[in-house]
Amino acid sequence: MDFSLATCVTIDIWSDIICPFCYLGIKKLEKAVQDFPHAVSIQWHSFQLYPDLIYQSDIDTYDIVAKMKGKSRDWSLSMHHHVVEAGKSCDIDFRFDKAKVANSFDAHRLIHYATQNNKGNEMAQCLFHAYFTLGKNISDCDTLISLGKSIGLDSKQIKNFLKGNDCIDEVNADIQIAQHLGIQGVPFFIINQKYALSGAQEPDIFLDALYQSLK
């Protein structure tokens, strides 16, 4: 079957900034997109794994994940070690020793704001890198302003945005849609409103789904 190179495939992604498997999944999707001869449009959707989480300077990622999963710290250390190794193949430098335990709600708001300014993908990627590699507190207003500025957004406008209530409804709507669709974990991908994929799939799986979505 012959497809026009003008064809554009839409990918809806539900993810959470504090989810390492989301970061892995996005990077693997990117590799697939590089080998796909058609335009791809990514639509970011909010999801919170731990909506009640608050910034805690006295607890690290290993302990908070162990607590959330009802496991030991040793289990958490081992699990995160495997994630670090997986990240290397995707050019991700996971630094869980630096990661700050924080709520991701305002970070999701910022992605929506950036999307309105045609920079949603850049903002999401920037937040993942800031959280997992740079050890930034993504619930901190000044940090979010700085990250937004780094991708070309106006810092004063971001500050005013974060102080207000804009995009709160959008984040909550994404979460409600996820519940309606039965999404229980992220990353979750819907390609061209036809194919759903869950988890950090390998690039060839994504690539096959991209082609299948055109049939």
C-alpha cells in the first residue's frame, strides 16, 4: 500500500514526569520515529502516579518507591539499578541519587502551557531531563520558570501562569480521560486513535504500530 509522505500520524501519550519508564518509553519512541518516513505529531497528556506526593528533602527516591510499593530499600536499589542500565541504551543518565521527591502537578500544567506556545514536546523532554539527570525539584515555582525559560518561554509569563489557575482543568481532564480509558499505568500510547501500547516498548514495536496505524 502506498502512503503519501504528507501523511501525519498523531500519538497521544499519557505520562508522568517522575516515571522513569515514561522517559525510557519516550526515548524508544523517538528512535522509531526517526525510521518512520511520515510526519508525527505528539500530544502530551497528564497522569499522576502519586497525586498526593509532596516535596520531601529528607527522603530519597529509593525509600519513597520502596514505601509506595511496600518493598524493602534493597529491592528498590536493585530495581533502580536495572533502570539505570536500561537508560544507557537510550542515552539517559538516570541519577536517582540526586532525584528530588516532588509532586508533578504543576509540571504537567507547564507542559500544557508550553503546548499552547508550540513547545510542548520540548518542555516535556526538558522536565524529564531536569528531574532524572539534574536532580531538580519540579514542584518548585522558580525551577519551573527557569526550565521554561531555557526552552524559549517568557519567564514573567510563566510566573504569572503558575500563580494562577490556568491549565488545572486541562490536567484534571487528562487524568479523567485516562480513568475512562482504563489506563492504570504509564507510559500509555494511542497511535492515530487506533492502536494502544502500554509501557516502554522497544523501537521496532513502536515502528510496527506506526505503520499499522496507516492501514
